[in-house]
Amino acid sequence: MPRNVGFILLAAAVVAVGAYVLMQQAGPISLEQLKAIMPRVPVAKASEYLGHLNAAMREREITSPKRAAAFLAQLAHESGELRYMEEIASGAAYEGRADLGNTQPGDGKRYKGRGPIQLTGRANYRTAGKALGVALEDNPTRAAEPDVAFRVAAWYWGSRGLNSLADTGNFREITRLINGGYNGMADREAFWAKAKATLGAA
């Protein structure tokens, strides 16, 4: 291969990689906005997560300021501002919870809350895994890894029709559908207010 052709191919590859990285970083939110909404997430962690977060949000059309603000507020509360990708508790409290699909011994701990939205229960791992083409039921810890974790969160959001609720500002119902109740409502609303101000959501 002539030297100049090799150089051209190498340059093209570098440009393609650069474009891919930029595409992953571009999206509904910037690093500065993410840090403004969740100031306690370390910069290194926020930088690592940003591309995965933006890609997942685009995948489920969580792209308007209203949708992004509501989504990020919920993630901020559920994950301690993206500092915890796995539930701190052991998960033993979920043992035998048939409503979560935990029917086998050890399922409570095995399918404890993971990812920024705290996916919980064998049934939810199975459903999310099938939807995303990831074997989460067989490999539940994958739900805590960034390349999967944010897709799981966005899938859960989309599967419950939460974009339409975000469009109308029904944050209370969004909370109920994520949490099963209204635990931590004041904290969620504080993050929502901060996210709306940061993103310019009406």
C-alpha cells in the first residue's frame, strides 16, 4: 500500500473515532449542566457517564428540556446524584417478593436495585434485558455498568410512558410510577426545580 494511502486511511479512522466520541458526548445535556443539577457527582464520574447518559436519552426521546429535567431529577434522587449504581442495602428485603418476580432462593440479593433508576426484581431484570438485548437475568450486575445502566433507566422511563407526563408537568405521577409511592418527594422536587432552571424548562 502506498504510504500516502495508508496515511489517508489512518486520518479517516481518526476522524471517524472523533466524530463518534463527539456524537456520544453531544445531546440533551452538557457536562456543566449535569454538574449543576447533581453537584455531588465527581467530575471524573460525570465525564465517564455523560456519553452513555446522552445516548440513552436520545434513544428514548428524552430530549426536550421538560423531559430531561424530570428524568434527571428522578435519577438524581434514586442514585444519590449518580454516586451509587447499586443499592446500598443487601437486597434481602426483596427476598420472596413474588410481585417482583423473586421466586427463587437468593433472588432478593441477586436482583437488588441497580443502575441510576434502581432496577429491582427478577421480573424487571428479565423484561429490561429482553427489551435491550442484554442478558440481565443471567448477569444482573450488568445493570450497574454505565453502558447498560443508563439504557435501562431510559427504557424504564419509556416503557411507563413518562415522556407524556413530563410534557404536562405531572411530576407526582412520574414519581409514583418509578417509586411505587412518593418516597423522597421533597428531594425529588428540589432536584426537579434545579434541573428545570438549569435546562430552561418552562
